[in-house]
Amino acid sequence: MQAVEISSFGGPEVLRLGERPVPVAAAGEVLIRVSASGVNRPDVLQRTGNYPVPPGASDIPGLEVAGVIASGDAAAMEAAGLKPGDRVCALVAGGGYAQWCVAPVGQCLPVPDGLDDIAAASLPETFFTVWSNVFDRARLQPGETLLIQGGTSGIGVTAIQMAKALGARVIATAGSDEKCAACVALGADHAINYKTQDFVATVADLTGGRGVDVVLDMVAGPYVAREIDCLAEDGRLVIIAVQGGVKAEFNAGLVLRRRLTITGSTLRPRPIAFKTAIAQALRDRVWPLLAQGQIKPVIHQVFPAGEAAAAHALMESNRHIGKLVLTWA
């Protein structure tokens, strides 16, 4: 099969098409004939040598795929209500940039009604991440307010729509007026251009000085102190990436006085059982909203798999709004 390989750690140009054996599904797994592969920020980090592959995972990048089940563990498929020939999308720990990919049965979800494989391939990584962090860890409730840093990223466009569909108020930040307008078009109640506005002061104005209940942060570094300033009493800050650096200095007194929670997670190394539970929650709570069109995949650009380097270059430019997807002929 063809697969996109990382020839050495470095820039987008180190990605190249190579030949690999078709993987074999083990117990509890299915083999998927891949139509489309989602591109995510962790793929870029893996390419640059900053995101090690978990033990036992493929060194081929790619954390989400969509396609057709070719074969696999019959008993596990039956228990999950799946069978060969079913169209699915799946979260994987690696190996997604390939024509064939194995995935744990529990991490496979049926392609929502009305979606093609390109749209479906854009779902797993961001939807699993947002559900796990915003709704499980940060416990966002209907009527609460969520602040999303980076509202036009793949995570951002998912979080805006999911939080709104489930009854929250949403404030998003973005780096241009065009991107702010895109956030509002996706359902955000307010969008803040962080290059021209102080998001701390603006959040205070928008909430009448109360602050937000949850912050979804992909920056960390110096943002942490400012986000703590944005939180209401009993607020929760959940960190899912450290694009601004791993060190932060903040006012611990505010954490005590407002009873704040600071948490975070990485999804890739978590056990299959943990991810299976997320998949079940998504199937129950979110997949019907996708089928009804209340939540829609946001695809910025689609690339042939042989142009994976161009997809990575675009992601690193931060010019995109939504997801980037690779397709396989």
C-alpha cells in the first residue's frame, strides 16, 4: 500500500509517499480501506520530532481516517454493531496517512447520515478531544459560558458548534477580523480579535465582570495567567496544547479565592477503553446532531495524499479555517 512517511524530522518537505505492507487487524481491531485521512496539529509535531509515537503504534503519521471496513475481529464487530462493508470513521494512535489502516473497534464510529468520507475523516480527532476535555474534564453545562482560544482551528470550529448545540454560550478568539466573522458564523456568541483587543478586558465586558465558566486553551505559556483572570468562581481551565510554551507564572491567590480548577490532557496515549467510552458518548449525544445538520464539519481544503507536505505547510501558516484532509485515489 501507499503511505505518507516521515523520512527524517524536519519541515513539511520530509513527508514523502512510500510503500508499506498492508497492516493486519489484531484481536479487537478492524482493517479499514481508507478513503480520506484527517490532518491535525499533532501530526506536525510528530513530523518535527516533538511528539513521540506511543509504544506499539505505527510510525506513519495520521490520527483519524474514514473509509470502509474490509475485515477484522468478527466478535468485536458484532458487539459494536459493525460489519465488513460498513462506512466508518475512526480515531487511531498512528498510521492514518495510508491506504489501509487498522483501528480498535471501539474507536470506530459509523459515518453520520449525509456525510461523505472527506467530511467524516475530519471528525474523530477533534470531536474526541473536545468531548473529553470540555464536557468530561471541564464539565461544561447548559447555560454556562465557554471561552475558546483559537476558534478557527480544527478544535475551535468543533468546540464552537458542539458547545452551542448543547446549550452553552460561546466566546472565541481568533487572529483576524475575517476569522472572528467565521467564528460568529459557526455560532459563537462573540469573537475577539486577540491581535487588536485585550481578550481579558473584553471577556470582562461581555460577562459583566463575572468571567467565563470554562476556558479551552491550546496556547498555555503566558496565556495561563490571563485565562485565570478570565475565569468566574468555580471556573475550569483545560489545557490541551502548549503552542505558547510549557512554563507559566500565575496568581495562585486567584485560584484559591475563586476555587478554580486547572487541568489538561493528551488523548493519544490513553487506553482503548478510555477512547471507547468517548466514542460511545459521541455516538449517543453528538452523532445525531451531525446527522440533523445542527453540527457541520468545516473543511478548509482537501489535498491528494501525495501533497501532504503542502497540507502541513498550510497548517503551519495558520491561514486555514477548520480542517485539512488528505484523500486516497
